[in-house]
Amino acid sequence: MAKVEYKRVSTHDDDKTCFVNEDRGESRLRLLNLFKQQRPPTEAGIICNGLGYSVPLKKSHCARNSDTRKPVFQNVSFHIPHAQVLAVMGRVGSGKSTLLSCLAHRLETREGICLTYATNPIASPCATPRVFVPQHPVFHECLTVVETLTFTVQLLWPNWTPDAQRDFVQLLLANLDLDTQQHQSVGHDVSRDKPVLSGGQRRLLAIAMALASMPSILILDEPTSGLDAGTALRVMQLLHDVSRSGCAVVLTLHQPSPAVFELVDELVVLRPPASTQTTNVVYVGPRERATHAFEQVFKRTAKSAAPAAPADFILDCIDENGTLLSAKCPSGIQEAINKWTNYGLQPASSSPSRILSATKILVRRDLQNQWRHPNVVWVRLLINIALCLFVGTLFSHVGPLHANRVSYHYLVATSMVTFTIVTCLEPLIQERSIYLQETANAHYSALSYALALSVSSLPFLALLVAVCTLLQAMLIPDLFPTFSHLFFYMIAYCAVLYCTESMLQLVSISLGGSLAFAGLVGGCFLALGSFLSGTLILPSQMPLLYRLLHSLTFQSYHLASVVVNDLGPRTVQYENTTVAMGQTMLQALELSDFHRWSSIAIVLGFALAFRVATLFFLILASGRRRCS
């Protein structure tokens, strides 16, 4: 077994050192050098002055003549410049995660000023200077670690060569201790012999994706939670080194070890808000002065209370009704605001070439994820095959009776459209969360995502329709008189299923990510459309409101197209006695050959309208998460 050699690696600007594996130390230096090469010299940071956030209370919880909003944190002021690490600590419920969401502009604050600035834009026109890593990141569950990170690097740095992108991915994996897990699935157990990532490893993957942007401002919500002591220390050492390369790092910590605590430059300590206090800030200032400040105010010594854990000593001193340290606004805040007001962060580039490049990458990623997702492909395919077997057996001798033939097409259309919601809605809801997370960090634009959604589902729909159509042709011999009628039937079903998916994507994006609510609304729309598409009553005999609703359901146009395609070229029987040509029967149903292709065009028009509306809601949903 080869001997593993270790060496001492400096953390740049100070005398702190750590022992790392020699290969890992070399990869760390290569990564930091790459950061300095790709990111121009930048002064970036965050300034807060009197920042506060509150949430509305339910009416049942509000006393008469009392405030209807509950403060989460109040009157927070600090300045974190570039090349610094600021940690936010405090008890549960003190507003740490909410504060970071406000700093990342995920939440709109009603009180105070929050200014993020950068003197120079980042080298990549596709990335944002500010990146936020949430406490519970979401991923495409069926992709592997290396695939997830590779697609992220391709989206952020499309002008790099494939070899450069591959090397960068391997550097990130090595520095986050993910190189041995790079071929594991992120979530779903794709094959039983491949384990999935643990919660701590998913957090490391989220940090690697954030570092792939090479941001000037990096905000992380509890990056060391769920990690063992050694891994947490290595992550903090990496973040500390990244900060020394010119990045402002803001993070929350929960019970950090002494070694992790020493890697922090500035400290903000919060306590749960109280109605008798104007602020819930306990301490703002350098980390090395925090212990002495708490000793002086609380008349305790860190050595006697917790000799090896200064962070635990600080948290133990915080009591809900205890004394607060002086939390005055740090000096120089207003001067810093006046200096950096004109250097606010700008959104990432949205050039046509950038949109097209991102769309291609997203289509490849969606296709790769879909073919591995059991609900999106295989469960849905099996359900539709079982449905075709049932309906095809039931109507195997459908005969020339027109009522039987119309009923067959109505049943197949209703069933295939209805079962789409069972298998598609949950993955679409998950996609919404991933979209919001990635567009918040400017991985791509809403237009690129909408275009990718429009394209990536087509291959599977073509496969699904081809399999089901051929199965129906085998079970019902006289269903398609010629190949052209079979081909048109496939086009018609592709169009209606594509329109159904478009409608479900619109529902999943517009309703805020609630699976139950989206399922209820989508199911009601599909059920109403299936009910109104029936031909029990001729359109001319329908009441005005019913006729209007009938014209607004895409299922009715699909049914008209397949009925014309089926009845037009054959002789049909009406009510067991009258035999007539198909064209005569179509006239009795107020249909003609014109409705064959025009109805398909109208269904595709519905799909286009759904896609445009989806794009609007995508822009609306991500608007609050963009750089401001």
C-alpha cells in the first residue's frame, strides 16, 4: 500500500495552518489559483443598516389594537467587506436563516438597508457575483454527483473547452471530498448496487455547485450541519481560503468546534426577538474580541465555563431574558453605504447565444434525468400499455357502428390524458424548486428553461404514442384503414399529450409548488375538459355557456380530429340499421375533413398559449430572487 504523505498548507494572510494530504493540498492551490485567474480584482461585500424582517400574524393570534406582524429579527447592522468570513450565530428561532435569505435578496425586507456591491463584474457573463446555498438544497435526484456538477459548470462556463470543464469539476470534487462518490446517484436508487448520497454529502455537493460560480459574495446557510468534525473543518478551511482570494463569505454556524470557530473573522450573535427590546443583536464585531466581551458583560469566564469551546460559551451566555451587549450601529456604516451605493450587483447576461447554449445544456440534462426517473418514463409507459390492452380488448370487435367507434376514441383520449397527471405532476413540482434555486444563482434565464421544457418531453411522447398506437392496431385490426391514417392518429395523440403536459407545467409553476393543490386544480381542469368534449349533444344544440366552454377545451378539438380521421374513409352504421358513408355521418356530427388538421393546429395553439403563460409565471416566480 502506497505511503500517504502530508504537508503543512498555509491559509494565506495569517499564520493559521492545517495538515492535509499532499494531493489534496495541490488541488486546493490549483483551485485557488483558478479563482484568481478567472475572477478579476474585485471589492465586494454586504452592508446592513437597521435591517429588520417581520411576518404577518393570523387574525386569531392578534389581540385587539396590537401589531399584526411578528418580528423575526430587528435592527441588524454590520459591514462584511471582501476577503472576510462573517458567521451568524444564535439560538434556535433567532432569525439566522431568515437574515441570510434577506442578504441574498430571497426575501423582501421592510425595514433598514441591505446593500450588496461589487466593483468589477465576474469574468463569466453567465454567473452572478452573489451565490446563496440554502439549508436544504434540491437536485435532480436521478443524476450522479459528477453529472450534476458537470452540467452546472457547463451552464456557468460555456466558453471553456470540455477538458477545462472536466478538470474544474474534478478539482471541486477533490476539494469537497466527493471524488470517491462522484458516480453515485444524488437521490433515487437508480440501480440497487449504487448507494445514494447522504444528507451531509448533498450539502457538500451544494457547496461545490456554489463554488463553481466563483462568486464574489458567497452566502451559506449552515454549511457544516450534518458533517463530521473533520469534514466540517476541511469545508471551513476551504471557505476561509476562498475568502482570502477576494470573496466575501457569510454563513451561519451551529455549535462550531474551536478549530472551525477560529477560521471566522467577523461574528454576529443573535437572540430570539423580544417585545421589550429594539434589537435582537447581542454582538457584532471581530471574532477574537467576542469571548472577552461576553466575559465582561456576563461576569463569567470562558475558561471556567467551557475551556475548549468559546462558541458554546457565547451561546450559553445568551438567555431569552438576559442582558444584551451594546449593539450600536458599527462606525463607518453610513460612509460605506455612501461609497458603495453606485456599485450594486447586476443580473447575469441574457444574450441570444447565452440563451441558446443554456437551452441545449438543459435539454440534455432533462433528457438524462427523465430516462432514469421511474415515474416520468417507465411507470407512465406501463400504465398506458395496460390501458391500451384493456380498451383494445374491450373494443376488439368495435364494428362499423359509429357510436362504438366514437366511444372508443373518447375513452382512449380521456384515459391517456387523465393518467398523465398521475405520473407527471410530482416531477414537475420538484422541477419548480430546482428552477428557483438555480435561477436565483443565475445559472440560466427563464426563457432558456421554458424552451428546454418545451423540447425535452418530445422524445418520450413520441415513444409512448408509437408503442400505444401499434398496440391498438394489433388489437383492433380495422382501426386504421391506411398507414396515413395511423400516422395522423399518432400526430394527434402526440399533440394532445403535449398540450396536457404544457397545461400541467403551467399549473405546477403558477400554484407555488403545492402538490396537493396543483393536483386538485389540474385534475379539475382535465375532468371538466373531458366532460365538455363529449359528442352526446351537437354543438349547434348546446346552450350558449356550454358551447363556449366546449370551444375552450383542447380535448374537444382532439376528439374531433380523430373522429374525422376514423369515420371519413369508411362506411359506418348508424343505430344498427342505417348504413352511410363516413362523410355523410361527419356532416350529421357537424364535422368535415377541414376539422382533421385544423383541430390539431388548435390543440398546438393551446399548447403554445400554455407555454407562454408558463414563461410569464417563471419570470414572475424568479423575479424576487434576482440581483437587485
